[in-house]
Amino acid sequence: MITLSSYLRDTWHRGQDPQTLLYDPTLYTALAQTSTRGLDLAGALQHGRTIGGPTLRAMTFAQRGELLDQLSKAIHGARDALIDVSRQNMGTTRSDAKFDIDGAAGTLAFYANLGKTLGDRTFLLDGEAVRFSRSARFLGQHILTPRVGIAIHINAFNFPAWNLCEKLATAFLAGMPVLAKPGTATAWLSVKIVELWLEQNLLPPGVLQLLVGSAGDVLDHVGPQDAIVFTGSGATGQEIRKHTQVIAHNVPVNVEADSLNALVLAPDVTEGSDLFHMAVAEIVREMTQKAGQKCTAIRRIFVPHEQADALKAELLARLGDIRIGDPAHDGIQLGPLAGPAQQRDVQAGVAELAKHAENVFAGRAPETGCFVGPQLFWNHAGLHAEYVHDHEVFGPVATVMPYDGSADLAVQLVARGGGSLATSVYSDDAAWSQTVLLGIAPWTGRVYWASSKVFDQGVGHGAVMPSLVHGGPGKAGGGEELGGERGLRFYWMRTAVQGDVQLLKAVLG
């Protein structure tokens, strides 16, 4: 059995027993073990602050971008080996593994290019100089400089490559060192990526540390210049925000949490149309890609009453053709969940959801392994469907909810989820879409508007693009990541510098 160590203070450290097991979810066998017990996490944070931080802050944006470019190329060069690790540790199909690994490399490459654009500077001006007094010589200039602490990244299990790299990319380019804690169940892939970077001597001392296993007492040692970025359950996100040290030092916390994302069909989307078939394909993909273990996956589907039966028939036919099994075999479209804990959670969620909605399709799954077949539910309670709107089942599970087709009700149904990362709207009706898009904007971080004009051009509901913001209000965590330069601002301090105009130009440029 493999023992996974943590990379702290530029050295690999094995945690004390007892160890936590990681599984091969296809075979349901123990694959690796890890522990963080006894590790010096206070020392790790201080190492990042005192060694990694000064190194990154001394680098220009262009130099930081070059570092990210090298990290991206290393992942791309080891793609097949990393895909094999993903299959073993997470049960992903080759396509699903590439979705995670290519997303990681692509995001690093995007921010590498942004670094080149920002150029040979170590900080940025924020807007033009501001005149606020009678004197035209005494002005104010806002500047953006990196915090002098360390960024603590607590990641989810579902994207061990992409989650690691998209957070790291923005922090590094902003000028902050990172201590990353991957989701324990699938941490082997994150470890392999860091090992790869170290083998190629790409990481300057102190800029990246990897905590493999429990977060332990890491939050007990945060300080006023640190930053925390978390992806996971809403309950855990609340616990992080309420931590005594976080409150005492007003440490900024960005949370991406549970999200009951939606797809809305407009009345103009009729059976047999391109948009209708596009929606069906997208729903099936979102239910089965990564076994439905995506923060952006479609959980609620709102369809006008007139098209409900046709949508149901199409979905049942498509889901019935999905091949479930060992992802090492050709033609398999749906592999297992990431591990035993994830399987138990989904099975419990499906059982509870069945008390509130009709299960119209329950895909058969292999008895051995962490498998759950696609589960499609039907609910007519609309705004009053409490469990459907309030609880996310994090697997290949979605619920169809027929409605009257009105734009106003569509907005209310989306909002009933309490805040989402992504919502898809399918319509060619500009007036109807305007009401829905503007109505749901306060309730969702990203809106994917599918129309006939982009039938063969859209990237799909679940694709998170580094150039666009990722996050959402309310239940989705209230956070925001990526979005190009916007993603760097979480790690910066904005300061208003007042002084003589000529001296400001000489010092700040």
C-alpha cells in the first residue's frame, strides 16, 4: 500500500498513525494511506510567509507567469500517467480524467499569459489618480499589492488536479505562497502533480506546500496577512468563517459550497428542435460526467408542462443507454463515485429525495465498487418542493420540475435554490430571456444562455472558464474565483496613497 506524505517546509513528512485510507473506488480496495498527525503546521505557515512570500513578491508578473507556464507544460507532458492515477484513485473514465487534468493545465496556461500581459511590474495601479482637494498637485492613487502572508487552499475531492491548479495559479500570479490541502479521498493525484513539479525543479523554496489528509490545527495559526480559500460543503465553510483565529484577525475567506444549479427550458423550445436536443444532451452529460460529482452539475430541471412528457421520454431513452462499469474498459461512460464515503452520502440522499419526488429512472450499477447508477426524479410541487430545492445529492442525480412556462415563475424557481454557481437558460425568445436572465442574475454566479445561434458553439453548462468568474451567492458560498485579473484581487490589498503628483509618478509609475 502507498503511504502519502505531506510536503512541508520543502521536505516530505509522514504523519503519525493511525492513517486514513484512500480507496480504488472501482475495486473497493484500499489504495493508499495518509495522516497529518504530529506535523508542524504552524511552522509550515511561517515557512511560506518568510521564505516563499518574499521570493514571489520579488518576481514580476511576467516572471510569475513564466513559472505558471512551466507548471502547465509539466502537467501536459505527464498527461497519460496522471490520467492513470485519476482512474485508480477516483474511478474516472479517460474522458473525465482529461476534463480535470486538462482543465488544470489550461488554467495555469491562461494565467501564465495574463502574467505576460501584466508585464515587468510587481504591483498594479487601481484606476487613475484622483483629485480630491483644491490643489492639482496633491492627488490620491489607489494601488494593489500582495498580502505578505500565506494563502491556505482547502480543496474538494472531486477535482484534485483542477482545484489545486486554479487556486494556485491566481495566488502565485498575485504574489502569495500557498499551502494546499487536497480532498483526502483523491489526494494521490494532487501528490503526483507536486512530485512532478519537484522532479523538474520548478518550485522555488517555500512557494508551495501540500498538506495531505486532515487539516488538523492549521487554522489555529492563521494571521492577519493570510487568506483562506475553501471548496466543499456549506457547513464546513461556515465553520471556517467562525473559527476563533479567523475572526480575531479578520482573515479573508472565500467559499465555494453546495449549489443546486438549474436548467430552464423556455416555452419556445419545442420537442424535436435543436435547442430541445441540446438541452437533453446537456442534462445527460451533467448527470454522468465525473459521475455527477461536479459543483456546477445540473440538479434541478424546469420544463414547461407542454414539453414535460417529451423531455421525460428523451431522458429515459438516453439514460437507458449509458454504460456503467469499470472505467478501464472501453465504452464505459459512467464510473464509480470517488470512494465509500461519497457512495454512502449519495445513497442516503437518493433515499431521502425519493420521499419527496418520484424516481422515474434508477440506473442499475455493478454490485462491487462505489457505483450509483443515474437517478432521475420527477416533482410537481414547484416552489413548495422543500427537499429538492434545499439539499444537493452530489452524484448522478437530477430532478425534473414542470412549470407553467412564465418568466416570472422561472426566476422564482431558480431563486428558490438559495444561490447557485451556474444556471442554464434555453430560449430564442429575447423578451422572455431578458426577464429571466436579469431576474436570476442576483441568484447565480454564471448564466449559460443557450440559443439556436450558439447551438454548435457553446462550451456547455458545466465548463468553468478561467477568464470568467466562478462562484455564487447564498448557498453557493458567496465567493468568487478566477475571472482573469479579478481572481487576483482576493490576494491583494488596495491602498490609497496620497502625495505630490510628481513623486507619485516617480515611485508608482
